[in-house]
Amino acid sequence: MAIHVLYFASVKEKVGLGEEHVSPPASVATVSDLMDWLAARSPKYASAFANRATIKSAVDQTHVPLSTALGEAREVAFFPPVTGG
Amino acid sequence: MAIHVLYFASVKEKVGLGEEHVSPPASVATVSDLMDWLAARSPKYASAFANRATIKSAVDQTHVPLSTALGEAREVAFFPPVTGG
Amino acid sequence: MTTVRVQAGPLDPGAELNAFLKDTPHAGGIAVFVGQMRDFKGADRGTGERVSAMTLEHYPGMAERELGVLVEEAKQRWRLDNVCVIHRTGELLPSDPIVFVAAASAHRADALEACTFLIDWLKTKAPFWKKETTTQGPHWVDAARADDIRAARWEKPAN
Amino acid sequence: MTTVRVQAGPLDPGAELNAFLKDTPHAGGIAVFVGQMRDFKGADRGTGERVSAMTLEHYPGMAERELGVLVEEAKQRWRLDNVCVIHRTGELLPSDPIVFVAAASAHRADALEACTFLIDWLKTKAPFWKKETTTQGPHWVDAARADDIRAARWEKPAN
């Protein structure tokens, strides 16, 4: 499973990059699982995802709760609460 | 007592003029009295004030109920409900 | 800051908005309402007779005064940095802007509510009268009961 | 009719308003909201640190998509002839317009409510993030609890 992962705002700054393609194992079934899997990669990722309550996600450009199954997701984004307008 | 009386919109059209100066007798104590006194002047005035429920008034450029005492009023206006905006 | 203007000449909402923003550089939120002349009579475009022209009569002196009273009331109720109300008079054609209301605040809720309040009260309190021309000829527009109901929402309970 | 635009260049609210009016000649009521960059941090100008600049980051693709979703939701809820949402990105200075929202309807209540709804939901749903520069340096703006509360007023009860 190849997924295009995007990071925005403070999450992007902590991870140190804006996007990447990842291929997590089949055991990574939900957005939350993907976050755990990414967080285990390095201290930078761990720091970006340290406070889960503040992280929002979108799958294929639609807001979703972290419990959402990845299914056929092609694009998953992680970001802090939005502050536009 | 000299009063500047103004008429607007349909009231003006029925009376046939936009403003005039009148000197009603002392018995004309309220806006309502003034309306009665004017209505008695001619059929045109009577027609303008025939349906009192639809007539609004202002004394010295402030909306008032018809029961308002004229007191020292210098300018009294009669008009239908407003329809601006 | 406040602006109240009654004018016989054309109203340019875009120019008024930019002038208002320029005068209010520190406000975070600006709410605006523009009323345009409609080309049909009544509430429903599907059934309303076509309207080809309009004359807006007003009570000179009181119109400006009453708009000023409405603006002061809005400034008492909400935290506003700037308020502007401009109303047309005279001859209008369909699509012509009739009224421009703007309210600026640090907080968008104040700007949005004040703008709604101003147009609601203006509709039932400011001394302007519309005369429309349809194929049946010219006639004075009747006040709308819906406007009274909306305006009443903003009345404060009497003490 | 709808317009959704995310743009890096300057936003001219007056020009956008006049273009919107030109596209909507038959609407009786047009409600507009303009958000400007504030020059202080937080909710209170008296106590907030000075802000000298701002960077607006967005999620390209999803930002336009999400604004489109909001506009469609508004058109489902109210009778609207036209809706426009334009949002800035990139580098901004104090007083620069950030967002322009316009809603047009035959009925002013629809235009005013839809405009309020759109800015309330945009604030909590559209993927934009503000980074402010103060004397302490740049920092990401925290989401405001007050925005969540206002946005929640428009949630429909779940069935």
C-alpha cells in the first residue's frame, strides 16, 4: 500500500518535510495506526505526533476522525486545527 | 400655534401638496387631533387620513404615536409605513 | 467613526467598501449589506409583475437623522470601530444599488450582527418610500409584514 | 452560480464586490464579510502583542475543495442566487484583506445568514493556517475556542 502523506503548519515544521510517499505494512489499518507507525520512525516524527488531541487529519482531501480506516486511501494529511478566515 | 406640516408618499399625493404652515386652534392638542382637524378641511385631506391605521407620524423628525401631545412641536409629518432599504 | 449619507446620485458599493476598509485598517471583521432594486413586485420573482423603474422619496432631514439614531443604537449594542449607512433617493432602475450598510469590529460576530440589525431597523424606521412602475403604472410599495417581524427581533423588552 | 478562489496575490474587496453584483443583477440582497489581517495577537487589541507580518499556509487542492463543500452546504440551506468565497495565501501585512465572502439572494435574511454561516464554518473547516510574526518571532496561531462554539451553532442534529 503506497500512500501520499502530507504535513502542514506546525506538523510540517516538526517532521521537517511537507510530503512523502510511504508504504506501511498491512497491519496499519487506520489513520491512527498510520500516525503511530510514522511516530515510531524518528524523534522528529514522534515530536510531531506527541499530542494527538491537537492533530487533525484528512483522507483524500476530506476531514476524517483518526479512527477512520485507510481502505483505498491515496492521500492522507496531518495538520493542527485550522486557523484561516 | 404655527406648525410646519409635511406629507410624504401616498399621503402627499392625496393631500395634493408636500408641506404647509397651519395654525390650528388651541383645542388641537395631540397629533391625532391635528389629523382630525386637517381631515375636516376638504375631501382631499379626508381621503389622505381616511385609514388612520396606515398613517404614521413624526414630531420634529422623531417617530411618535398618534396620541403624542403637540406641545411645542414645530414640525409634524404624516406618511405611510416606510419602505426603504 | 460613523458615516450616514442620503444621496440622489449613483451608489458604487465597491468604491464605498474600499473607502470604508481604508478608514478602518485595524478592524478584523467587516460585514456589509447591499440592497439592489429588484425587477419584480412583491416577494416572488416567479409570480411578481415586472418592475421597470422606481422612485425613492425621503423625508429630508429626518432621513439622515433617523439613520444616525440607528447607527448610534448599533454602537451602543456592539463593539464597533466604524459604521456606514448610505441610502439612495430619486430615480432608480432595476439592479441599481439602493442601500449600503457596513459595520467593522475587531470581532466578526459584532460586525455581522450589527449589520443585520442596521438593515432590519432601517427597513422599518428610516423615512424612505418606494414607488414602483409596472405595466399597470406607478404605485407605492406596501410595507412588508415580514420586515416588521424581523425588526421586532431586535426590540429590547420594556422595563 | 458560485465562485471559490484561493489566491497568493492581493485581494481587492471593492473590485470583488462590484464583480459579484454585476454577476447577480436580480438579487435584492447581498451580504458580504471581509476579514482583514489584525496587527495584534489574540482577541484584545489593548493587551495583544503587536503583529508585524503573517504567512498563510494552505493545503492546495483540499482548500478549494473544502470551500466548495461549504458553498454547496450554504446553497442547500438557503435560497441563494450567487455565492463567492475568496481566500488569500502567502505573505500578508496588517490590514491586508484575508478573506472575502459574499452571498446574494432575493431575500436579505437568506443572504445575511448564509454569509455568517460561511465565515463561521470556513474558520473551523477550511485548511488554512496562520503564522504570525511578533517581536518574539514567528509562531503558529492557535485555533480559537470561540470559533468552535460559533461553528457548532450551525451543526444539524444527527439523525
